[in-house]
Amino acid sequence: MAAETGASGLQFDAREQLKPTDLSETGRRQFLHTLGERELSVASLTMPLRRVLHDEEYLDVRIEAIKQAMQFAWDLKARVLTCRIGRVPDDAESHERSRMLEVLSVLASHGNHVGVTFSITPSGDAPETLRSLIDDVDTGPLGIDFDPAERVMSRQKAVDSLRELHSLVTHVTLRDAVRDVDGGGREVAVGRGECDWPELLAVFDEMNYTGWLTADRTAGDDPFGDVTRAVQFVRNVAHQ
């Protein structure tokens, strides 16, 4: 089904959909071969968390699970693991921010070792907050999973944020959204929301972005159909 959309790769959920324990070494090779026969590859893995990254309850277990997912990504020839880590603490001197930095430093170091970049999916954080956080980690690479819908729903301009964060973007999640009167927003099909896709794609071109753009749909009556149309929509806009 994925191959029929015209997509070149797939992102897998390493917590529920495709776990590191699901495939042996032989199974991983066979899985990649099966994808290759359909001209697909593993674009990236994503690791959903039940708590914010630095929550001290089950912290060691959480870190180990992420490390295993990063190694799994490498084995599947993906070079990015995306993860929504929770809102970055506002107080730069707080214990919570220090704890988050400690955890990110461990994961960046591991990523440097295995060759996979841990890419943060923002949760309403301002671009300068995200840049400051990443600049404070020097043990290895970290990146940003840029999600235009998240920018819209957090009352920020997607194009402006992209221009500010472009050097840190290692993955793009193709989603769209509209704002609502209550200060939040809701996800809609790509092309039907407030994201300025022609300008966003132009900025990706300007910044020589060579990573993946992964269509995702977390709501709606026809998620797979919406993803299929998102792939085609972006291809059409990109070639205009």
C-alpha cells in the first residue's frame, strides 16, 4: 500500500509498531530486502514517550529503550530517530532543564556512537529556546523534527520558525493544521490548513535540505488516503 502512494520510504513506530525485539539479525535483513523489492526503505524511526523525556520515574528504562531504538534504526539503515520530548522548561537554571540536558547529552553521545541522530519534535517551544537547548549539548549531534502543523497549533509561523531552525532540521513531518478560537488548533489534511506549502518547500530548497519529508496523519476519517494525497500534493507543489 505504501509503495502505491509513490512514497520512497516509511517511518516506523519503534515502541508499538516495529520493536527492536521483533526482528532477529536475519529478520532485519529479510525485512530490508522485502522493502527493497518494493523500492522502499526505512526513512526513520519514531519513539513515542508516555512521559516527558526527563521525568525521573523509570528514567533509566526510558533511556535504555531509546538507545535500543537508535541502534535498531542504524540496523535498518535509517539515520534519524524522532521523539517528542515534552515542553522545554522555561527557567534556564531549573533542575528540570538541567535534567533534560543530562538526558539529551547521554542520547547525543549514544547517537554519535551508533550513527543515528536523535531528533526532537517540538511541543510549542520557541525557535530560540530549541536552539539554545541544542547548543548546550556538546556530546554529539541533535536535530529538530520540523512539524509545520505543530507550529500552527502553537501559534507560531511555520516559515519563520523554519528559517530560524534550518541548520538544525534533520527530519520533516508533513502535517497541516488550522488554529481554533480556543488558542489551540486541529490537524487537517495537508493542503487544507494554514501552512504555506509553496513557501515552506522553497525554504527547504534554499537550505539544501536532503533529509526525509514524512507524511503523517493522526486524525480524520481516512488517514491512509490523506497520507497518499499528501505525498502527491507535495510532489505537485515541488514541481510547479
